[in-house]
Amino acid sequence: MEKKFTVGIIGLSVGRIHLDGAVRYGAEIGGICDLKEDFLEEMGEKYNIPAEKRFTDYRDILNNKEIDAVILATPDQLHRQQIVEFLDAGKHVMCEKPLALTREDLGAIVDAASKSDRKVMVGQICRFTPAFVKAKEIIDAGTIGDIYYVESEYAHDYMHILADMSIWRADPLRHGVIGGGCHAVDLLRWYVGDPVEVFAYGTHKLLPQVDYDDATISVLKFPNDIIGKVFVSTGCKRDYTMRTLIYGTKGTIICDNTSPTMRLYTVGENGMAEEYETIEVDVNNHNAAREFEVFADAVFGKAPLEMTATEGAKTVAACHAIVESAKSGMPVKPDYNF
Ligand SMILES: NC(=O)c1ccc[n+]([C@@H]2O[C@H](COP(=O)([O-])OP(=O)(O)OC[C@H]3O[C@@H](n4cnc5c(N)ncnc54)[C@H](O)[C@@H]3O)[C@@H](O)[C@H]2O)c1
């Protein structure tokens, strides 16, 4: 009998979504790992993972020859070390976003990935969100013509998350634009390419416990004469959303990841946007099942890997440029040379 694709999942908080995605795909769960024993047991029971496959030390998964691939859903600061170790151990890796927080860590990961024959995929989950996927299809079909403006926002209230300042998320290197805003930046990169220059302003009124801006607005210049905007607020007083707009010469798309509908404007015969269509979409802003399928297809050579380590690093590089511009008050050209 052919061996099943066997995976290990490290870090089970957001990692439980990946565990669910892997189980739905039909993968063999070779091991689950979390430092918190109670939580590990709870997840093990929920997904019928036998006790001998539940670990508190990720090296038990690292050293298990039966495991083909791992999903890393551990704190951002651990990604570099763990990716490198798992590649050295011959495992394919899917790692949560952001790929890493520092330029040095990004470079080391890209380097390790380029020297390995294993796959490294970065889990930029918005690339699997139904509304955002539909928008990409509409853009690529040319339905809204030549794009001239794009915008996305990442609005999420971290007040409760950052009530405890001893946690890894409170690291000043994990600026909101990098930690969460990377979703909006990556989405626009996916739609229209790498921003060539950014300019940003920040403000700080909502999260007094951190010493960096909790809201940032950036304007971006993309290739092909496209302009754009990314707004990030990590203290906002509203429901989580990533409202996203794409303006083209023949139409406009308005969508987000928390609404069951999106709107598509197209021009009528007179060239005016006199019609719009409301498109129904699933609300699934953590579509880990599809993400896992894409990872497996890449591992088995069924499809090229799009969200590589280099891609993940470029998204963070664009975020770094936004943070730097807000600090310096100067336009910044992101450095994509890894
Ligand atoms: N794609 C998304 O939308 C999304 C959402 C949330 C978080 N994330 C990312 O996922 C990662 C994890 O975030 P989270 O929200 O789950 O964090 P968290 O702090 O809520 O949970 C991390 C889990 O990992 C465990 N852990 C920590 N170090 C470990 C180690 N060395 N070995 C085994 N387990 C370990 C902890 O016990 C904890 O249960 C981060 O990179 C974060 O940026 C992505």
C-alpha cells in the first residue's frame, strides 16, 4: 500500500486549524506538538490522535523518519530556527505568516530553502479566502480592465491579545504592519506585484502598552503605473475585517474576508459603470483545508509552489519599508534582494 502523506503540526493554537485542514485532506497525522500539555491532550482527543503521537518537544517530530512534512504554527521568532532544522531533517515545511520578523532571519530562511530540495511554503491564508480568490480570478480574466488603483486594510483589535505584555506578540519587532498587516500587503502583491516605493504615516492612540504605532496608513507605487493604499489598525474599535478594493479601467471590485457577498461593477455600452453584480461567497477567512491541499500538490509535484520562502520574505520586506517610512517621514524603496 502506498504510504500516506504524513505530517506533524507544531503549535496548536492557530495550528489546530491546520490540523483540521490536514485531516480533511486525508493526510496521516504523524504527530502533534505543543508546549501546553492540557491543550495538547484536548486536541489529541478531539482529533483522535493517539497518545504516543502527542509531543511537548518538537524534536520528537524532527527525528521521526515517518513524517514527511511539518506545519509550523509557532511564534514568529521561532520560525527561522525551526524551518532550518526541519529542512536539515529532510522535511517539507509549511510555516505560518509572517515568515520572520527581521531581515537577517528572512535571509537565512531563503538561503536554507534555496539549498534544500524540500518545499517551504508560507501560509499567507488570504490567498485562499474565497472572496479574495474570486477577485483574483476576475482580475486575471481582464473583466475590470487595466488596474490603476488597489487598496486593502487590516483592521483588528489586539487590545485583549496585548493585555499580557509578556507574550511573544508584544515584541517591538512585531509591529502591527508586519504581524497582521502583512496579510493586506501580501494580498496586494498577489494582485498587482511588488510595490516599488512606499510612503507612510503612523499614529498611536489605542494601545498605550506598546511603544510603536497602532495605526499606519501607507501609499504604495506598484509596477505598471498602479497606485495603492494599505491601512493597518491593530487597536480599532470594530469587527475584524480586510476590506479590499480593486479599481480597473472597465470595472471595480469591492470585497472583504468577513462578508458573504462581494460587489463587481462593470461598464455598460456607454462606458459608464451603470451595472453591478452582487456575488455570493463563502465566509472562510482561514481556509486551511485549501491551503493544505495547495501545499500537498506542491510537495507531490502536481502544481508549482507559489507562496515560496522568497515570496514570504518579499511580503515582509514591503512591510519593513512601510514601518521605516512612517518612522523616517521619507519614501522608501523596499529591498527584495534576498
Ligand atoms: N494566518 C493567520 O491568519 C494567523 C492567525 C494567527 C496567528 N498566525 C501566526 O501563527 C503563528 C502562531 O500564532 P498563534 O496565534 O497560534 O500564537 P499563540 O501564542 O496563540 O499560540 C502558539 C502556540 O504554540 C505553542 N508553542 C510555542 N512554542 C512552541 C514550541 N517551541 N514547540 C511547540 N509548541 C510551541 C504554544 O504553547 C501555543 O499553544 C504565528 O506565526 C502567528 O503570526 C497566523
